[in-house]
Amino acid sequence: MVPVGAVPSAARVRWYHSVWFVLLMLFFVLGPFGLPLLWKSPRFSRGAKIGWVVAAGLFWTWFVMLMVRAVYSAMGHFDAIEKSLLF
């Protein structure tokens, strides 16, 4: 039996709890939905988990703001094209 808070041996940790897999899912595949995967992983300490949550929150906030700006820019370009096509 593993004591509470102790990291189990490497042989007992599942592949989906590997550090790189969790970070890949958190930042590039699942986004905020990857947070439960991060918190369930025994490979991260509590402090590291909090740090990665803050980093992911900042990253996804920046990404959403970037996408909103891109959509508004595209809408402006579409309006300009539409006005130029009217006779």
C-alpha cells in the first residue's frame, strides 16, 4: 500500500499519467478539460499542479482572446469585401 501523498513506483504509474502526455493534453488537445487529468496524475507535486493550472489558465485566456480578435478581424475583411461587391 502506498502512503497518502507518496508517488507510486514508476512500474505502477499508468502511461496516461506521464508528464509529457498530461502537458500535451492540457495545452494542445483537451485544453481546460485536461485539468482533471493533471490533478489525478501522481507524477506532479501539489505545487507543480497549482503552477501548471495557473500557466494553463493564462495560456487559454490568451488563446481565446487571440481567437476573438481574429474573428473580429475576419468579419471586418468580409464587410469590406461585401461593400466592394455591391453595385
